[in-house]
Amino acid sequence: MNFEGVKLLMQEVRWGVLASTDGAVVGVRPMGSWAWMSDELWCATSPSSDKAVQIGKVRHAEYCFARPDGEHVRISGPCIVSADKTVKTRLFDALPSLKKHHADANDPNFAVIVMKPDRIRYRGVGGHGYEEILPKAGS
């Protein structure tokens, strides 16, 4: 498996889960509004959501995208929650489905989780252990 294969698996599965914590409580929730921006994984959220509040306290999270047969990829790294207009506009333009939830990128109830993965792990069907995958800069 390589970084392009990871991105393909994610596109095919479409929905993943995001795990975050505030240091005491862990939250895991489905996430479908995401896109790779170069070597960063961006995801839409509300700035007042539990995940955004948790990331504000502990700036590290992990995504998991899995097929029903158990093949999966885990992507973890430091995160920020951005309300920057340029960042929001870029994700809004990349994901037309966001228009169902927000009139435009200026919606104050729209923010972006920006993750810079420091670890990507892949496990195939029936695999034992994980294969470490390195993201390509500029991908």
C-alpha cells in the first residue's frame, strides 16, 4: 500500500470516523465531509461541535476509514480548527455537498479541522500488524 492507495480506499469507503479527546473524555464520530489538501487532511465541522472543542484542548486526533471486510487505514496527527476564510473557502469549493448545509464559506457555523498527519497506518484483510505509509508532500 502507498499514499495514493490510502487516498483511493478513503474515496471508495467515503465515510470515516474521527476520534478526539479533551484529555478526559474520548469522542468518536462519523465524518464524511473531508478532502486531502496537499499532505493535510481537512474536514468540515462546526466550531462549537464537541470534536472542535476537544481538538482545541488536545490538538491531536485520529481518523479511521474501514471496509466491511476489515481492511482499514488509520490517520493520526496534530490538528487545528480553522475559521480562516481562505481555508473555509477552499474546502467549501472542493466539497459541493457542503452547500446543502451552509449558504457559503462565510457561515459562522462552519469551520475546518486541518490535520497534518504524522502517522498513517494500513491493515489489509486478515493482516497482522500495520504497514506504515508515508504521505507525499504536495500530493
